[in-house]
Amino acid sequence: TLSSAPSSAPIPYSRPPRVDIRYVPWIDLPADIATTATLLNYTYETWNDYGANSIENLNWDRLSRNEKMYAAILGYQRESWDCWQNHYQSLRWIDLDNEGIQSKQWWEALGW
């Protein structure tokens, strides 16, 4: 079960709102949304298989201007893209303490 509720961690954190259209099967997408998704290199297969599109390996800062525009049309912003699309996978160590992420202290507590 997915939740957009704040975490119970002792630091202030709330998950960015989920972009629900991303979880609609390709066949049920409105035509304009499917067209926009194809501009981000999504296909029927990659849309329905989360993580299959290589663009999901990029955080917001690594998207091109056009890719950011298309992602915004789908409803994404920096925070929602990095959380729900990239799952913070492309962040570097230095990025982990950025406002909105604030996880560096937990990695350090684990010995990293």
C-alpha cells in the first residue's frame, strides 16, 4: 500500500504527492497523455513495466529542458520526479542532505 503520509522519522519529512497518471495502464491513458509519454521515450511496454524506461535513471536535474517540460505536462515537478520516478537512485552522496531529501544522517548512522 502506498501512502503519501509523512514518515515517522524524527526529522521533518513528507513524501511529495504521487503523480497518479503514471499508474494508469497504457491502454487506458488519454491520447494526449500517451503522446506526451512517448516524448519521454515511453512505450506500451516501458509504461507498464516500472523502471524499464532509461529516463527513470535520471534525476530531475539531469533531464533536458524538453524532458522537464513533458514531465511537467504529466504532472511532475522536481520533488515528485525524484521521489516517484527516479526513487532517488541517481543522487550522489552530496545530494543526500539536500532540502526535501535529508537522509544523509541515516546513511551515516548505518556506517556509510
